[in-house]
Amino acid sequence: MSAQESQESPDPPPGPSPDPLVAAAQATRSLHGLSTELTARVPQLLEAMRSVGTGLELHSTLDRICETAAELADARYAAIGVVDTEGRGLSDFVTHGIGSAQARKIGHRPDGERGLIGALISHPDTVRLADLTKDPRSAGFPPHHPPMKTFLGVPIRVQGEIFGNLYLAEKNGGGEFNDYDVHMVRVLATEAGIAIGNARLYEAATQRERWIDGSVAVTTALLS
């Protein structure tokens, strides 16, 4: 695997969203037979999956996924880029590790139309880089952006469709993201897709309920 860049094979789209407990059991089985180091990290992975699966509000779910992924892979920064309906840019960009003051200095969020983020939207594969600044797809950073070197990007799918990409940067301790990080973040991304799907259903149901309540209120007012 190159010291400058290693790109994994595309993640196959999963089938229907399983129950979180079933997903956890499948994750454990998929880890069986791997190295002692990876197996030792299974409890951490299962705890991360449990954390991601709690809560039903979509934006808080995305925040929780970023934080959990950063802890799992020992990364300083994490982000989720939500792909827009046309599949060409970003409709949302959630970050972890960058404070609100620094975020205001950086200014507008990435639009996903160029650079490494844009490349991962066009080709949603797992990508691991030892130095993202040397990758030909990189477009550089805006002023006030913190320096980032090591990088790991994994697509998130919801019911088989690309929802967005999970990005991790700056492995703590100065090392690179390794095979264990890639495997565990991939499993977490699968669980994240389930959690996001559940949050979407909840928000849709809540919006429907509010619409029905509003319609009833209007009808009652008209009749009275």
C-alpha cells in the first residue's frame, strides 16, 4: 500500500436496513478471524454503534456520527457531507473538531463541486491518504482552515442510496489511518446509514403529524 495514497475498493451497497442488534451481530461475525488487535477493538466498535443508533433527530444524529467516528479512529477532525438531490454537490456539511469561532473565520462551508470532496461525491469509494495536500484531486484549504494531512473518507448509504460521505482527518499521534481504522469506520458507516434512515422516517412522520394537526385546526376554524 502506497505511503502517499491507498484507495480501497468500492463499498457494495447494502440490502434493506437491518435491526441495529442484527447489524451489531453481523459486524461481530465479520470481525471474527481477523487479527488480535482488531478483535480487541470490537467492544469499542459495538459501543460506537450503540451510540450512533440513539436519538431520532436527523441533525443531532449527524453530529453524533461525526463525534463517534472521530473517537473510533482516533482522529482530530470529522465531517459528514450530505449530497444534494442532484448528486452533484452538498446540501449540508456537519463537522466535529472545529470550534464555532474558527468556523466563522473559515466562512462558507464546502459546496462539494470541486476538490477531494467533489471527487468523492462523483466516485463514492473508500479513500485513505497519507497526505491529502499532495493528492491531485485536492483543491487546497481556504484561509483560517486548520492544517490537515492524513485523511480517510467512507461513503454512507441509506437503503442502498448514497446519502453522503464521512470524512476523517489528522490521525492523533502523527500516524496514518490503518487497515483497522478503515474496517471499523466502514462498519460504523453502515450503522450510520441505518440511524440516518430511522431519523428521516421520524422527521417525515413528525412533519405529517404537524400537517394533519394544522389541517384539523383550519377546518375547525372554518366550520365554527
